[in-house]
Amino acid sequence: MRVAPSVLSANFLKLEEEIDKISQAGADLLHIDVMDGHFVPNLTFGPVIVEQIAKISSIPLDIHLMVERVPFFLELFAPLKPRFLGFHLEAESHIHRQISYIRSKDISPCLTLNPHTLVHELKYILPDLDMVLLMSVNPGFGGQKFIPHTIEKIKELKNLRDEFAPHCLIEVDGGVNHINAPMLVQAGADVLVAGSYVFGAKDYAEAIASLKRG
């Protein structure tokens, strides 16, 4: 089990300190939500800020693009060489083209599904992916309540993944905590994104460990 704390919930006045703390606390990835104010009703990080984060982070970046102009944003963030770079299936018509672009930059491609999007839409692109991110809240803001039907969606994706792309990781983001983590892991999740649960904890290491215990 891998844990990817979402920097969206960090204290931005102490960002370098926060990133250092979660790195030492056992985080595997640093999840970065890039929002454009169009695909979702919020604005977050541009490439200048993420570039600085990349310089100080000792753990790999997992960049999640919540944007409408996918090719434009891929070109902005690919030079930062994150471990994973992903965008939403709902935002792009030419998915294979963009996945190929990410792969050509020696970055692992990820595709994200909103809570309402059907898993079977991934069938013919799944072998080209290294990770699928299932949103367990409606994207745009941190601190939201977990959507329960995500559990069944993970199970469905796991069956599809095991048949067509055993190498592909399943990531879950939204309302993740120590209560639902065991159900997510049992259903088939490989990576848990947690924002407020980790950054809102007094002990980051214990919060991350509680998720890894599943």
C-alpha cells in the first residue's frame, strides 16, 4: 500500500516544512492537484510553484490535472518530470494521443475518473496506463465526504485491471481516512490519496501508517 498526501491540505505558509515532514513520515508520493477554474470551480497551482515543490521534495510527484485544456497543461507540467502525470477522461477527446505524449517524456501516465464515470470506458485504454485514479468525491475542493459507491467501483476496476493490465495501479482520492482505508484496500486500491486526514493530524507518521495498515 502506498500513501500520497495531497499538498492541497498543507499549510502553505510552511510548505517546505510540511513537505519535509510528510517525507520523513513515510509518504510514498506527493499528490498535487492542479485546477484551472474551468473543469472544476477552483484554482490551485501553476507550474512555477510546482517546480519549486519538485526541487524540495524527496519523494516523487503525482500530478493530477483537473483542467479542460489537457494538451496545454501537459506541456506545462511534463518538464517537471513527475513520477505520475494524469488528467481526466471526461476532459479529453484524444486520450490515447495524450497518454502517448506523457509516455514519450518518460513519465507514467494516469487517467482519472469522476465519481459518475463508468469504469468500462477504460477497457481499451487500460493497457496503456500505469495508474487509474478514481475520485471518491466530486473534484475541486479538499475535505469532502467519501462517496460510498466508490467501493464497488474499485472492485469493478480491479477485475478489469487484472484481466487487461495487471501492471496498472489503482489510486483513490477523496475523503480517505483510517475508517474507510481497510475497505478500499480490500476492494483493490493500491494507492491512497489523503489530504486533510494527513495534514490535519497531529502526528503525520501515525496518520500515514494507519492508512498503510489498511
